[in-house]
Amino acid sequence: MKVLHVTTHLNVGGIPTYIYNVSKYLVRNGIEVAVASSGGNWEGEFKKIGVKTFTIDIKTKSELSPKILYSLFDLKSIKKDFDFDLLHSHTRVTQILCSLYSKFYKTPHIANFHGFYEKNKLRLSRRLIKAQGKFSIAITPQTGEELVKHFGADPSKVKVILSSIDFERLNTSSLPLSLEGTPKIGASGRLSPVKGFNYLISAMPQIIKDFPNAHLYLCGEGSEQKRLLHLAQELNISDKVKIIQKVPIADFLRALDVFCLPSIEEPLGLSVIEAQYFGIPPIVSDAGGLTILVENEKTGLVTPKADSAAIAAAVKKILTDKELKNRISINCKQQALDKFDLSKKINEFIAVYNEALK
């Protein structure tokens, strides 16, 4: 079997990471894999695991972009070099592209849906141009329900495969980072408004009252970096809030006492699963898929969205109740191993592929 993943770009981010991890285990299961995209700084990583990469000019968010039509011919050219059996798309634009190719050239198309679609329910284009493929893969049950409810997807054609983690990758790291402060509170992810990191920073003065040497570390890059650092300055806690980048995520997580992801929206929250794998108690907001990962006081603590006081109270609770912290640490690690090990889930992808090829 030959599978061609199609996405907008291969720069560092959630979807390229998802494609990389899935591709790695597909290759191990004897499936030939290639990726078509506009390119990016992760191309070399794909090649290292035996995945071919092809460049198409598809870096656009417009559903009406002429790049979609031009890329249609690019896919036809790729077909001559890599005789793919099916297409697996990952963004709205590439879903439309692959749907067109599938219609014209009768190649099965699997459409992967990675996020929320409730907010897009009024977009007529999504209802008229469904681009859902022969089957749709949804990363959470909620995503699958939204496809059916708002965009008329056939429930029998929607396959829920929970996003999972390549734990093998996490185990390749060496030692925890040497970070200042005790306790160490951390978060990782894109520095964007939707992650709610401003509420976490705003919680720090309350935390510092009880834990004067507490430090907060945000691991990531993004448009909010300057604003977040300015907020810390306004709160007079610049010395206790640090943004770090380009470090192995496993080394970062091993150094923490508490992990916190106070997102306003979150399809699932892979960074939370990574923290859980290391037994780091997570505190999350009650946003989207985060409540799939965290059951309050069992596999973490859950707070209301956009509530700095609740975040501060949750951090204090974890740090002062040792029995609770230990229980959460054991439970969340076990859950990660049982439910979110990608190496065990790859057969679910292969089953969808086989069904699409019938």
C-alpha cells in the first residue's frame, strides 16, 4: 500500500507533528508513505524515517485560491513518481484539493479533521463543499459529532481515532533541564491567545504568596511572546516567568512539578498527554478535548476557562496535598500508556485505509 499525505506545510506545528508520527509507524508496518506540501523546515526529518516529500504550491487558506487547481496537476505528476493508492488530507484547503483529485481520478481520499468545527457551522462553503473523503478521521468524539451535526457527515463514514503520542520519541531524551525555582510550574505549546497563558501568568502573584520561590516556565514560540513577557513585567514577576525554546520537550517536562494548560479552545491537548506520561500532574481548563484527558482529582485538576484565581487555587492544591498529587501522578501516567500510545493505535489507521480501498 502507498499513502500520500497532503498538507499545507511542513513547518514545526501540530499537524506536521501528527503526520510525522503517524507516518513513522505506517512505515514500520510496511506501508510506503510520502507527503505533498509547500515544504518546510521538517522535510529533512520526514526523509530520515523513509518518507518521500514532494513540493506543491498550496500554502493558502483560501478555498477559492487558484493554487488548488494548479496543485491538482501537481498531484497528477506526483502519481507518476509515487504511485499512491490513496490520499490522506489534513487541512481544509488540501481536503478540497484531494476531493477534486479523487473525483476526477477515482483515488480514495481520507480526510483528517484536527479541530473544532462548531465555530464554522455558519460557513456555507463547508456545507456545500464537504470535502470529507470516502471516510473522515476525527481526532476526538466531539470533532466527529460536529462533522455530523453541522456539516451533514454520514456517521458511518466518520472514524474517531484519538490523537496519540509517540512515547518512543519522548524516551530518547536524557536528563531534566536545570531550571531555577521550587516549585517549577510549566506549560508548553504555541504562544497564542487561544492557549490562555496570560491567565496562567496572572495567577502567579497569588501562587508566589504561598510559594515565594515558585517559577513559571513557558516552552514554545509564537505571536504572544512579547505580550506575555510584558504582562509579567506589569505584575512585577519578570524574574519568576521565563519563556524557553528549542529544548527537548521530554527534558523540559521532567524538570517540572506541575503542568498547566489553561486553553480557551483546545481540540485535545497533546502536550497534556506528554506531561501525564511523565507523571506530571496537569491542571487544565474545561475547554474542548481537555476534559477527555483530565478527570478532576483523578488524572489532573480542571478549572473554569479564563479564571486566574481558580488556576492559582488548583496549583496550590496540587502542591500542598501530597496524597492527591501522588494519586494523580500514578493515574495520569497509566492513562497515557493505556489510551494514547500511538504505536498501539496505528492499526486503526491501517484499518480505515483498507476499508477505503475495498
